[in-house]
Amino acid sequence: MTKTTEELGRAYGYADLPGLMALMTGDEKHGPAATSTLDVLWVLYDRVLRVGPERGDDPGRDRFLLSKGHGPMAYYAVLAAKGFVPVGWLDGFGSYDSPLGHHPDRTLVPGVEIGSGSLGHGLPIAVGMALGLRAQGRGEPRVWVLTGDAELDEGSNHEAIAFAGAAGLERLHTVVVDNASARHARPGGIAARFEAAGWSTVTADGRDHEELYAAFTAPHPGRPHVVVARVEPKSA
């Protein structure tokens, strides 16, 4: 059964997400980037991540980093559905005085772990976060980062992938939303790239919730884990 979070007596589930996204009427220039992540974000927040509005400062919480931050409408909708932010914030999306900007800001939006901006920086930050937690002896928190396929063209990601595999960062998890927007992609190339660096890899249908859940929870002892979530190609 799908879990929901109540806000002021109103329970929100997956079926409510399109309506919540429709409240955000600001100038959204990256619609495909937002909609391509919707199912991945919902399954993570509904069934996988050990986070919640009441655990914002809990050192044992999981960390989720949105590197693919240039289309945040789905992210904001899920955060609202799960009670991190008021639903009333959504209709101010992108306005001058709204905390919900075109890139999430960790100082303004509850539940956001990093401020996103330039593509290619989320995975390196996640590597550092996983290293820091390991150095502190915290074995429970998991670090999750969501990237886009085109982000992997950035050299910073190549270095992060290589380091994480060699360091055996098993608390590190990456989700690559593959909507065929990468310029230098080839079939199966994303998973092969991670696997060559020592990662555990699974490719899943990015719209199938059960397939995503199985991929997210697949065991990977001693290795970081990546899920390549394939969705419909980005429209022109």
C-alpha cells in the first residue's frame, strides 16, 4: 500500500503529484527535466529514504542530493506531498519572494541538503558526504544523489565515479535519470561506465515503481550502487 503524509488533515499520494505540479505556474524552462524525475523521486521519498520533516537535523537520517536541479518542480511537489514544505508555497514558484526558486536552495527549503546550480557537482559532493559520514563512524545514513544522463559529460563526475568505486563507498547511491539527452551516449554505456569503476549497477524502467524499488534496494556489499532509470526520450 502506498504511504502518504498528512498535512493539515489532507493526505497526499502519488496521484496528487500532477495537481501539485500544476500549482507551480512560474516560468519553468525545463519541463522535461522535471517530469522525467517524478517517479524516481516519489519511490525514493515514499519507500526508500529514511527522512522526514521531523528528522531535518537527525545525524542518522539519509541524505538526498538533487544534482539535476534545473527542473525542480517534481522535487518541490514531492517535498510538499511529504510535508517538508507547505503546499501553499507551490503557487509562488519562481517568484521574487518565493523560497522555491528555479534551483533548490538548502538555506530556504526544508529538507534540501545542497543548493544546486552548475551541472556535475552533485555526485562529487555526495562522495565527500559519504566519506565524511564514514570518517565519523556513522554506518547507518545512506547518501543518495540524483543526476541526469547529460551531466555525466562533466569531468567532475568522471573523477567522482572513479574515486567512489576504488574507495568502496557502499553507503553511496546514485540514480541517473536517462532521458536520452546526453550528447555522447551509447546504449548501455552509462551502466558500463560505472561498472568499470567498480560500482554495483542496475538498469530499470524509470516509470515502473516496483522495478525502481527493487533496483534501489538491491544489495551491493562493499561497493557504491547506481541505478540507471530509463524514461522516454527528451522532447525537442
